[in-house]
Amino acid sequence: MFWKFDLHTTSHIDTLLEKEDVTLTEVMDEDDVLQECKAQNHKLVDFLLRPQCMEDLVTFITQEPSADVEEKVKYKYPNISCELLTSDVSQINDRLGEDEKLLMKLYGFLKNEPSLNPLLASFFSKVLSILIGRKPEQIVNFLRKRDDFVDLMIKHIGTSAIMDLLLRMLTCIEPQQLRHDVLNWLNEEKVIQRLVDMVQPSQDED
């Protein structure tokens, strides 16, 4: 009697990705999409790295979901997008950290008027934090070129995720020389003085 063992089980995502017209949301609807991404399923990673998919993933975490989306699934795709972008797959980090157009799209989130959507702010902060950890020099150089970066961070400091991001920039950047450069830059921008100036008894407690 012969037993057939299929040692190479094909995930449902692989089958789905063979469809020519498969969409990003169809792939994100798969229960094991995060698991497969973290396992670096090369078909899935190649699909996510397509320029339109990367752009859509960034859009999901930086743009308010449509008001007519049902409440319980409103943040489903932004949440999954954040998890995919922070799954620490080096090819995704490389693409996001080295593509100025994607970084500008991500950065555009800070240009919204206060107060920021706290959930989207947490997604934005998480993605930028992992990029600062994995691509510190590229990200610091990118941020230093934005004349309004410090202004925008201070403008949104009342959003806890943005405050956390600023703290990460002050404490978690490696190598040490780069951290020193960042501290000097933020010092030149008078970040501490400007934060202290915001503490006014006439303002609300927050």
C-alpha cells in the first residue's frame, strides 16, 4: 500500500495569488496573510512590493476610512496594512525606507489638522518607528529635509502616538553618532523650549 505525502502544502494565499486580477483587499481578507508575510512567503512579498500595493498599504494607514463603511470593519484594512508594513520583512522595509514618494505619502499624515485620529496616528507612529529602527540614516535624512517636521510634531504633541514617536527619536536611534546628530538637530530647533512654551495655565490641562 502506498501513502502519498504532500510535504509542500500550498497555502490558500499562493492559490489566490495565481489569479491575474487578484486585489490587495482580497489578499488581506485571508486569515493567514500576516502569518504568511512574517514567514516571508515570496509570492506574497513580491505581490505586496508592487508599487500600487505599497501605495495602497500606506494610504490605508494615513487616510480616514470612508464614513459609509460599517463600524466593525472600518479599521480592518488600516490595521492589517500596519501589521504588514511592520512585519519586519527586510524587502518591505527597504522599499518603504528608500522610496521618497511612499515616504512623502506617509509623512503627509502629519499635515492633517489636530486632533489626529488616535488609531491612525498609532499605525503611522508604529510604521515610522520600525523604519527609524531599521533604516535610521535614510529616515533621519528624509525628516531633516522637511522644513515643517518639528513644527508638525509639536502641533500634534497632544496625540500620544506622536509624543511616543518623538521620544523614540530622542532615545532609540542607533548608531550613537546618529543619535547625537538628531539630538543636536532637535536642540537647534528649540524643541524643549517650544514644548515648555506650550504649557500655559490658560490652556486646558492636556
